[in-house]
Amino acid sequence: MSKKEKIAVGSEPIYDAKKLGVPKMIILGFQHTFAMFGATVLVPLITGLDIATTLLMAGLGTLFFHLVTKGKVPAFLGSSFAFLGGYAAVSTVDGIVDPTLLPYANVGVAAAGLVYLVLAILFAVFDSAKIMKFFPPVVTGPIIIAIGLGLAGSAVDNCQTNWLLAVIALGTVIIFNIWGKGMSKIVPILLGIIISCVVAVIMHNVGDTPVFDAAKIQALKDAAWLGFPIKKSGIVFGNVPDKSKIISAIIAIVPISLATMMEHIGDISAIGATTGRNFIADPGLKRTLVGDGLATSFSALFGGPANTTYGENTGVLALTKVYDPKVVRIAAVVAILLSFSPKVAALINLIPTSIIGGISFMLYGMISAIGVRNVVENKVDFSKSRNLIVAAVILVAALGMSAGVSFSIGSVSITLSGLAVASIAGILLNAILPGNDYVFKADEYDNAKRGKEKK
């Protein structure tokens, strides 16, 4: 690598990570794995699903997504939090998860993933410009902002378990991202985790208050080095004989897909805004929706949670400026390998919550900042009352309705998350209110790509 290329690392966008060399690509892949790990394993911990299965399905789902999208979109598919309410409604009895009901919840999630195909077909059959008129930047921008801000509370809660470690992790990321040289500039998250974990080990051994969770330490000791990640909680191996429960689960969970599809469009817009490439035009939402939806259905079939494009990894892209999808695919392979090693997964899970919070503090903020960028770069005119109204309703609904909205259809109770309500309300308002002059340019590709072609 020339001196000029070394200076550019971390300062200029990198679309082909091969120039960095295979070792550095692998390190970057591990960084993406660390970024998604905390949130991805949290979903199975809450729902009662298996962590190893979740990691396997996240890795396989990501690779499948890249296959469907022609390897063009640098997205990682991790566990979706949007479906937590659905899992709770179907598989929780008196506040306790009933493992025998998890397969029914997975039936609902698998059905929800198939709903993505309906929207994908609409994008494939009809003119993209007509459909995207329902998803202009005045809708997707605030949704992206709400996604990041909605996660902000989680980051702060995690930081509060040990603010010193959280600040060290956050400060390390900032220092290396701003003042780092060469490789250190593009792996600030990995360095933040390593340095803060070293401090945590010192504090744990010399301080009066243990830093590492005793239960997690014991789990690490008990974990086997090798294990098969597929457990009998999926539809394929699980027991789902009760048709009424199947129908109830589908009715309870499928409506959540309305929110997650809007979130998907927002995430793809965010990744496009981050990388400077128009992924809505190429490879197109018809492909990204199929990749995300089928990955979710496949995961549910084998006992994993719903998958979704991960904002944490979009934050990593924004920080490192390395946009090569191959790096994300390396992260997917790492996740798959980790799923076969309970010992390694338990070691990563041992990372103190406060450190995850310090890292998330940056990544979640990055998501919201990308939403702001999406609005600014598309020159959304907020001097128009209709645009102010759409954005205002989306933000207040998403952030204010933390408990979501619950209602019943017959004997089935359905809960829509605040983000789901915000997405639906924003789309409807944008469609109803006069003055929707947004024009989607399907043939508009990224400036970086055009510049590269000229060279």
C-alpha cells in the first residue's frame, strides 16, 4: 500500500477493502461482529430463544441478504427488537416465558417475514417512483431519527451501570476516530472495547465492587468449546399442533411487519446516505425486502428471532468510512463460527453492560445523525406546514408511545410499537395531505460511483 493510500485510510470513503489487505479486512469484520453482538444476544435473553441459534441465523441471514442483493448493500442482519411485544403476547404466561409456546410465536414471525414479499412484489411490478412517493425523505428521515433516539434510553441505562467504563469506551472511540492514524482510525469501536475491558479487568481485581457479572463468569466456565447451535424451539423441530394458537400467533405478530418494513426502508435509506450510494435504486427495495423478509422467516423456522438490518453496523460504517460489503460478510461468517462455540460466545457476552452502553452511546447517536443528514441532503422544505406536521407526528408517536398501542381483534390482543404507529401515521399523513411533490429518481446513482467510473 502506498503512503498516499495509508493517509486516506479512515479519512476517505473506501469501497474496496482489498486495498487494506486480508488481515485488516478480518479485523474490520470482527469490529462489525462486536457492534451487533450485544443487541443481537439481548433479544434471545428476553424472549427465551437460544443465543447460539440466534447468532447462526444472524450470520446466515446476512449472507442470504447479500446473495439476494447481489452483494451490493453493506448491511448486517441482527435480531429485531420490534417483535418483542409479539413474542411476549404469544409465549409469555403470567410474566414467565413458556418454552412450549415459543414455536407458535415463531410461526407468527415466519408469516410476518413473508409479508415483506408482498411489498417487494409491488416494487417489482409497479413503477418505483409511484411507490416511493409514499416514502419520501420527510417520512424516512424522521423515522431514521426516531430509530436512533428510541434506542438512546437503552444506551444511557447501560452506561449507568458503570459510568467510568462507559466514558472510557466512548472516549476511546472518539479519540481514535478523530486523531487515530492508519488502521487505528477505522477500528475505533474494537479498540474502545478492548481498552475499556482491560480497565474493567483491573477494576474487578483491585476494587471492592465486582465489575463482571458473577453469573456470566460462571456461564463462561460452564460453557463448552463446541456445540450445535440449532435447538428444538423452531417450527421445523418444535411442536405446533394447536391450529387456534397458530392463527392467534399470526394475527398477533404479522401486523408488526408494517412497522419493520418501514424501518427497513429507513435503514436502507440510512445506509445509502452513509455510503453515498442509492441502494433504493440499485439493487432496489424489491431485492432488499426479499432478503430481509426471507431471512426472518428462515430464522423463525429454526428457532431464531426475526432479523432486521442493523443500525449499530450502519453506525460503524459512518465511523470507519469503509463501505465494502465484503467486510460485513466477514462479520457474518464470524457470527456463524461463534454460534458453534458457546465458550467464545459466553466470553463476548461477559463484556460489561456499561462498555456496551458507551459504544452504543455513539452508534445510536450516529443513526439519528444520519436521519438528519437524510433530511438535509434531500432538501426537505420545513417551511411547508404539511412537512412539519408529518415529521412532528412521526417523532412524537415514535418517542412518546414507549409502551405502544394495544387493541383486540376478537380474543387476540395486538400491540403495535410506537415506531409502528409512527410509520403508519407518517405514511398516511404524507399520502393524505396536499403538497406531496417528492419525485424519486430511480436512475440516480451515487456520486462516488460516478466519480469512480470517470477515473
